[in-house]
Amino acid sequence: LQVIDPPKVDFSKFGEVEEVQLSRIQRKSGPNLHRNWVTIPHVTQFDEADITELESFRKSENEVAKKKDLGFKITPLVFILKACAKALREFPTFNSSLSESGESLYMKKYVHIGIAVDTPNGLVVPVIRDVDQKGIYELSEELVEISSKARDGKLKATDMQGGCFSISSLGGIGGTAFTPIVNAPDVAILGVSRNEMKPKWNGKEFEPRLTLPLSLSYDHRVIDGAEAARFTAYLSGVLGDIRKLVL
């Protein structure tokens, strides 16, 4: 695949400029992002989940964690991790990788999920292993530890290897939707935006419900639109009724 070089421009002709070097992480990740964007036929689908009950449960569990002095908070991301793990088991194609020949899939029997972490030096994606086998408290503690290591620049190469699926959450910043880039060799990535209270019709009247925007990007060589719609519908259903996590 050939991509033409951008034109060379002397910006100083138009006014004062300053050249600032990219961080080491940006220099390393840039070529990979470019490769993923130009070699993977991306499609992004959007959905939303009703997390009203989930958020109520999360807050009550945080009160318990505080009384027990566990040293961490339970964030919405932990429940998203668990819901994604369940969805990956239900839709195993999303937990696969395309072979080098493009003629077969590697179907993974494990569920390791990468979490995009914003650091002062750029974006990194550490991997949390065996998400389907861990509970909410264990995942909460691990998420705090791995995020801290990422921001302190203490991640090892092995901490960022072996992922099956990725989650990029901008919920703490804002936005309603975005189109995350698939992190090859994964075949899909979930983008999460800021939750929002919306009026929803319950059959008799409108009532306020807390909704979470979801943006699923996937490799269209492996996953078609109908399967992606089923995946997001299933994921939204699990987030909307967290009792399904124990089934």
C-alpha cells in the first residue's frame, strides 16, 4: 500500500513558529496507528446503554469499599470490563485475530482486555488478563495499579501484550461519541463517552434514565454490521441489567 508524503511547507513564511518534539510514546505509537488506519477497513457503530441501576449499585458498593477501607473506588469502567468479557464469550469472533494470510482466524480461549490510559507522555494500552475470571473488587484494585504504573512510566512491554479487545474511555472528559482505531491484531475496540441523563418512555410516562454512549469500531474483514449490532445490543443489555453478569 502506497501513501503519498504530505507536502513540505515552510510555516515560518506565514508567522512565528516553534518546533516541539513528539514524546517517545507518540513516536512509537504513531506508525502503528497509521498502519492500523490504512490497512484495516474500519466501521464504527453507535449504541447506548441504560446504566441507571448499575450506577446506583456502583455507588452503594463504593460505600461498602469505603467502610472496609479497601483503598480503591469502583469505577464504571470495571463494570464495562466485565460486560465486555461476557459479550466476548457470547460473540467469540470479537475475541479473535485475523491470520497473516487473511484466510483464517485465531480464536482465543482467554479474555485479556486492553485499557487505553491517557498519560502525560501519550496514550498507552496496558492489558488486564483473564477479566472473565475476576470479580469487581479484584478488577478495581488491578485497574488502579496498572493505571498508576502507566502514568508513572513504569509499564513493562509484557504489560501491554496479549490483548484480545480494547476499551477507550473518555467518560471522565466528555463527548457524546467518537471513532476509536482498532488496535491490531485485535479486531474490535469499544469507545465509551460521558454518561448523560435522558428522558425515556416507560410505556406510561417519560422518566429520567442515565445512559452511556458506546462506539464500537471493528475490522469489517472479520465482522459484519449485523454481528456488530448484535454485540452492542447484547453489551447494552448486560450493562442495563448487571444481574446478567452472574449468568
